[in-house]
Amino acid sequence: MAIHVTKSVAATMPMANRLHPAWSMEPLATSGRSDRMGYPPALQPITSHDFTNASADLAMDRRFAWTTFPNSFDQPRAALTNMTLRSAHHTSTWIPCRLNWLASGVLAATLSSASIAGSPPNVSMSWQASSDVDTPINFDLATAGEWAEMEDGSVVYTGALFSDTWQLSWTTSVTDDSQTTLDTLLTITNTSADNQWFSAGTDYEVDIEDASSRILEMASSLSLMNLAFDGSAMLQSLPNESLVGSLLDDEQVAAVFAPVYALQANGPFGIAIDSADESVFLAAGAATSLGQRADFMLTGGDTMTIHTIASISTIPAPGALTILALAATFGRSRRRTLRRELS
Amino acid sequence: MTLRQMKTQACFGATAIMLSCLATVSQASLVGTLSVGTDTGYGETFEVVGSPLPGDAWFWTSQIATSEFTASISMMGEPGTPSLGTSLQVVNGTTESMEMSVDFIMPIDLLVNGELEWSGSQAATLNGTDVILASVLDASVWSASLGEDTFAMLLDAPFELQVNGTGSNAASDSSSGTLTWTGGETLSVHYLFELSGGASVQFNGGVGLLQVPAAPSIALLLAAGIVGRTRRRSC
């Protein structure tokens, strides 16, 4: 068995060295006037939000939409993978001191990548935490963490990032054989004392061929935990958006945990879980990416996981189904004949 | 001030600075121990250096990627008031079922002898196509220990979580109780499970311990309350 990486190398490195020079994050570009971080001035900062105020809902919704998807009002967002660091926003030693970013296994990932022939499929992640003005960020999963090619043909990426106010761990598995599959495991902890809005998106660049009958199956499980002896934990969707969605070429095609969705975990170290699934027939047309996104509010000091799988498969045409049925019947009669001959 | 006094003061000062530095170094590197093993022959133990978070919390994270599985372990704990939030993500990248064990040990501050209350919970989410997450033999999927003593077990055997077709499923378990602390300077969590080939599982949970006030302390508090009330009435 080949072990490509074992670590924690990054965790033992000094803060200033935790960011690999070749690796970078940058806020999404915004259209129109913006401040030095790229946010429209009137739309920041995002703060904790009371859902009982309807007008506040709308304001929050707009503000969040702007900061999460700044280009969403004018044009579709570009593909996410972009590893060039434009450090205009982050000069001197301010990045590591301010953020305490942990680029888990950056060094190890280099070793990992070198030990596996070829390059992995392009899978990237966008991330935003409302308390952190240095987000949103986009990063390539192969570079930001570790990846490995599995015996079953899938490619898996894993890593973690954290700042003073949040933690994010991911494991993302992609397959492109008889089915195109994106399986994402996310753990998010709100380490601040206040409620926070988070947005996490995963984008898998893959050629999805045009076919007359394709189906997208999507399923997701949530777990929410109150990491304390008192109080409770709350997870909530945006007012007008499902908590988890699947995307084809950045267009949402399926979603689960419809708005306004809420999950609560009560009591000391209390936990709550939920699962949902959906299947949709896809319209004809090729696509170049399969994605998942999750937008939600999480109470301070609590942790949650989102485990989502999206799989695209082609439904055999009626003619093909007939052939398959005939083959099965023929095969069965052959097996019967063989069994008779053997006995 | 004589020269001798000055020297003595300087010496104390230097010692204080040195101790302070040592404390800082110790505080800046709270080390956890992580052990990962599979029935396919993988077995490693790592020292994971923690990163301080605001307050008294620490964060440990480690990722392992092999051609057979990946594991991402993130732990957030407080050694002072012992508690540990645990997150484990595992993908079995083979076509066969795999048994895996993951242990994490966190050093804790010494407790006062006596009764402790504990609370813990654990959730498991499973994704894949016709896959199963199951306990191994008669061991629970998750357990927690204080020193050598195991005090909490969740997702007890026989445990099984299934996904039929392509999809996702979840299960959770919670418990609480009391124990008598007699020693032990670590809080540890243990995972042991069997995972189908091609499946991914994500565990989320935590455990915390609270010192129960000793009986004399409770009596004193009650007495103080009664005296206080009597005094207020007299006033």
C-alpha cells in the first residue's frame, strides 16, 4: 500500500510559514464601487441577524447575496479555480497574524501530488464567513490540502482551514465513470461568540456529455452539535434559499432543506440530525461543472456537518432497456441450461 | 540597594522571564496524540500540535491520504474544563469493506478528586451507493476515556447505518452520567467501525466533564443562602 501523505506538518510550522507562497486566497472580484476588500461599501459588515424582523430579513438577504455572490446580479460567476495570489489586500506579515490560516498539509500536499502520476481533476471551493472580512475566498482543493487517487478510481481531497472565528474541514470525493459523482463532507465550527452566516461551495470541473435522459440524484445529511453544557445550537437557512443545493454550470438544478429551514440541538452537548434527498431529470445540454453549495447561519460556539452527494447518470433509452431485458432473459436461460447440464 | 541585592533581583528577574517563556512555549504547543489503524495493515501514531483559539480552547487537525482511504480529523478541546469536540471524515476508496480505528488523546488540567458529571453525543452521516457503516464485534463505535477509564460509549454494538441505492443517511446517540475521578491526566476519544467500500462517513460529536460540587460545599452554600435570607428579612 502506498502512503502518499501522513502529517501534521503544517500544524507544527510557525504561523508566518503556514501559507505556502504559491498558494493564495483572494476575495471574489466585485462589480462597481467597492472598498479595498472588494465589498460594496453599503453592504458590510454582515452581523448576526434576528429572523423575527421581516424587513431585516430582506436587508440581510440582499447584503448576504452581494457579499457571497457579488457578481450574481449582473453576470454568472466565473469558474472558481484561481490560485494566483494577488497580495494587494494582504501585505507584510498581516495575513498570518490576522488570520491564523492553517493550510493543512500544504507542504505534505506537495509531496502527495508529486507521488501520484498525473494531475487531479480540478475541484475548487469557495468559502465565506460573515465575521471574517478576509472572505470570501476561492481555493483549489488539490493545493490547499491533500489528495489521493483511490483504488476504486475516485479522487479524494481533504484538508482544513481555520481563523479566530471559524473552522472548516473538508473531504471531497469525485468520480467520473459510469456516473459522475461529487461527494462532499464539510465540518464547520463557529468559534466566535456570535451567530455567523457561512457559505460553502464546491465546484468539480468535469465534462458532462449531452444525453437525452439524464437524472441527477442528490442527498444530504446534516448534524448539528451544541458544544457546551448550557444553551442550544441552531442552524438556519437563508430566508429565500434552500440550505443545500446542487449546481450544473453554476445553475442550481436541485436543492434540499427548503427555506426557511431550521435545526436545533438542545441541552448539554446536544445533537440533532436530518437527511433529505431529491432526484431531478436534467434538461438536454452538455455541462462543464458539477457543484454543490450550502448557505446557512450557525450559532456561536457550535459545530455542524454537511454531507452531500450528487450523482448524474444516464437512463438507458427504451430500446436499450429492451436489449438489456432480452440479455438478462437470455443469460438466465443459458445459466439454467448450464446448471441442468452440470447436474 | 547593595550590589548583592541587585544581583539577587536580576537573578529572580531572569528566572521569572525564563519561567514565563517556558510557560509560553508550553502554552503554545499543547500536543495531542492521534492513532489511526485499519485492518488492511495501516497503523500510525502522530503527535499533533494544537493551535490556540480565543478563550481556553485548542484546535488540532490532521489529514491522512492513502490509496485506500482518507481521514480528516479535527478536534477542538478545552483542557481546563475538560471537553472535546470531535469531527472525523473518512472515505473508503477500496471496493472492499474496511475496519478502522481512530484514537485521539488530549492532555487535561488536573481535576479535583470527586464526582464528575459528563455529557456526550455523536452523530454519523453516511454517503454512498448501497453502503453500510457498522460496529465491530461488540465494541461501540465511539467511546471516551478519562485516563485509562472508559466512561462513555455511544452508537453501541450492534450498530448499523445503511444507505440503499445512492444517497445519504444519518444516525445519532447521546448520553450523560457521573463518574468518580481517581486519576488520569488525559481525555481521549476512540472510534472503531467498519465501512463499506466506496462509502464516506462523517462523525460529529463531543464530550464534556463538569466537577460536581462536593457535599460539604453544597451544605455551606445552603447555609449561606439561609443566613443571607434571614439577614435580609431582619433588615
